[in-house]
Amino acid sequence: MNDIDVTDMNDTDIPVPPESGSCADTTHQAAAAVAAAVRACPLVAGLHPGDRDHTRTDHPDRDPVLGVRLDAGTVVVGVVGYHPTRVEDLARAVRRAVRGLHPDADVTVCVEDMLPTGPEPQ
């Protein structure tokens, strides 16, 4: 182990990390954009973080984006749909919305709940 005499160091000798939160800001903004796109789907009643709040994107200085988690190359979205929508149709609509923003991402849709009423089937 290297011995460093800290008495010889001053504030200018300490490396400064890149601007704090810059990666967190980008990820949070991307998650917020996904959340807005998914909420715009008429089959989606809302976003849902899951029963243990695992589907979320945190930021040190902002409220979390609940219902969206971004991992390397993967977008996980937790949603609540409307009955009588078929789960497959709901998942397809959510994937389409996410791929509009992240065309190469693997998209996992977790249908957490269904509300009893919704838009008229087309």
C-alpha cells in the first residue's frame, strides 16, 4: 500500500469527480420521458412501481420516477391497465411507446393491476 502524507496535500491536489448528478440527471430525464410516453397510451390507467417499489428511477435531488426503471439496454415499466383490455394488447402498446424513445432496448412490461373500467374497445 502506498503511504501518502496528507499534510502535503491541499484542496487543489484532490481530484474532483465529474459534475455531481450529471449521469443521474440524464437517466432521470430519460425515465421521465418514458413515463410520459407510456401514460399517453389510452390503454394505460397509470404507472405502478410494483409491490416493493423496485420499478422506479431514483435521483438524489428529485422525486423518483415510479413505474419506470432503466438498466443497461433494458427498460422495465410497471403499469395499471383497464379491464377488459387484454394483457397482451396492453403490453404491446406499452412496448410500442417505449420503443419510440429507445428503439434498441429490451422492454419488460409488468402489468401490476387492472381497473374495472376503461376506454371503449376499438
